[in-house]
Amino acid sequence: MLPEDVEARFRRIEDNLAVTAELQRQAEDRSKEDIDHVKAIQDAMARWMDKMADRQDEFEVKMSALIDAQIQGEAETRELRRMLELYLKSRTNGGGN
């Protein structure tokens, strides 16, 4: 057997090693939780970016349709204006007064 003071030092070392091992285990658990949290954030951001890309596509389709409708409306307005001018001209100049 070893002297009592050496045995006591070995017990303290063992106790310190046990405490160190527990602290390391807790740190590893926290690290795993942090990594899982970061992965969850990355997944959420990826889903959000996919959603925003879909909305961007929808926006572009709607904007294109709106521009087409505006162009069509302007063309119809020009045609209506031309027809109205012809009608008014025919009533005032050659309408058979």
C-alpha cells in the first residue's frame, strides 16, 4: 500500500478527473445543442429563401401580365380615340348638315 498522503492525492486527482470528465461531457452536449440549433437556423433560412424565390417568380409573372394589360389598354385607348376622332370629324365636316 501507498502512504496515506499519496492515497489522498490520488483520490483528489481521481475526483478532479471525474469533475473534468463531467464538465467535458456537459460542454460536448452544449456544443451538440448549439450545432443542432445552427442547423435548424440554416434549414429555416433555406426554406425562407426557397419561398422568397417562389414569390419572386410569382411577382415576375404578375408584373409581366400587368405590363401586358397596360400595353393592351393603351393600344385600345388609342384605337378608341382614333375612332372617336373619326366619328366627330364625320359629324362636323361631312355629316350632311
